[in-house]
Amino acid sequence: MALVSAIIASRCEAEHFQGARPGASAEVTRRRQKFTGSLLKKIDPDEAPALGLRAAFALPPSEEDIAAHIQSEEKARWIALDKHFGLDSTAPDIAERRAKLLIAFDTGTDVADPQWWEHVGIALARRYVSGFALRDPLKKKKHGAPREWTDERRAQLIADIEYLRKTSGRSIREICKFLPRLRGYSARWGRETGEALRMEYGRAKKRTDLLFQLILGGAEASIPANGIDRIEAAIQLHALQVEQSP
């Protein structure tokens, strides 16, 4: 029983990970301190300067100017993050290194472990797929109220519904009806009713303000000249993309 209790305790800790677990890489553990400087400050689109002729004529920044500002700020923050974690920003595989270290940071796993991908897989499966999660016998089930609607959650809702429309051919009403208990989605939407999801989806789809569009599809998709489909970009950024059986 003691062994079983220890296993359950460790699995529940991994599922609700808040800090570096024992065995996490020394680099991640050493760097798991509070971020400082620009890594604490959110990027503010209102701080974007006008560029080119718009600056010369003292005009407000265009959408392209704001998107360029966001991209510039993101680039500066990547460099700051590399410095924080001791990464070489000029390395040819820097994108892969960043991704691996952030995954290790998030899951408390050790990149140097030969079975790292296996550990990452089970940590993410327990987090996002209900069937992998272990019930903590020490905690009573809580029936919480619906979560607060943030723009990030609205973007997730649009992305999940659009992905399921694309892959299943079902209507928005049908998807919203089953979404709270759909395999792979209940952890994200289980507290909501189908009607509440449908109503919030309708409101979110009507949003045209730039800030929400940036959250929904990212900076690249917010520049019309790039020709990027914003819904497809939103799916790639936010959708769980859990395939359903026919």
C-alpha cells in the first residue's frame, strides 16, 4: 500500500506540476527562479510607434506597425530568455533548444534523461487526456463554477470548435453540445454547458479588435500582406486537436 500511495502521490504531483520535481535537470532547477526585466513585462500593443511615412506625418501606428512592434518585442524577449537559461542565441538549432528547455521547465523533466520524450509524453497525457490522469484519493472531487472567460480561453474555444468543424463536419451547435464531455476536451470545457459555449463562441467570433486578433492568430497572421488564414493559425496555436472516432 505504501508503494501504491507513493506512486499515486508522484503522479498527482506531475499532473498538477507547479515546480521542479526531483530529478529535473540541474539547469532547469537552477533557473526556476522568478523571471526579471522584460520577461516579466507583457508586450503592450499601445506602445507601438508609427513607422515610415506615418511617423513622418505624426499619424498613429497602423496594424502592420503594431504587428512589427510585437515581433520586435518578442525577438528581444527570446534573447533575454536565452540569457536566462544560458542558451546561445546564435546556435543553428536554437529554436529546438528553446522548445526542449521550455518543455522541461514546464513538465519538470530532465532533457539529459535517455527516456526524456517518454517522461514528457506521460506528463502531457496526464495533463490533457482525462483517461491518463490518476485520481488523488486524498482529495475530494470539487464541482467548481464555470471558469472566468479570458481572451485566451475565447481563442481556445474558437480554435477547438473550428478544428472539430473541419475534421468532423458537424455543426457548431452539435460540437458545443458534446464538447464539455468529449474525449480529450472535458478537462478544458467540462465546467461549461453546451449553450454557454455556443453563446461565447458567437460573441468571440464577432470580435474584430486588433488585440484579440493578435491573441487568436498571432502577430504573423495579423499582417494582411502575409496572406495567413487567421482561423488556421488559431487552430495551430490554441486547438487541442484531439481526433475523434467516427
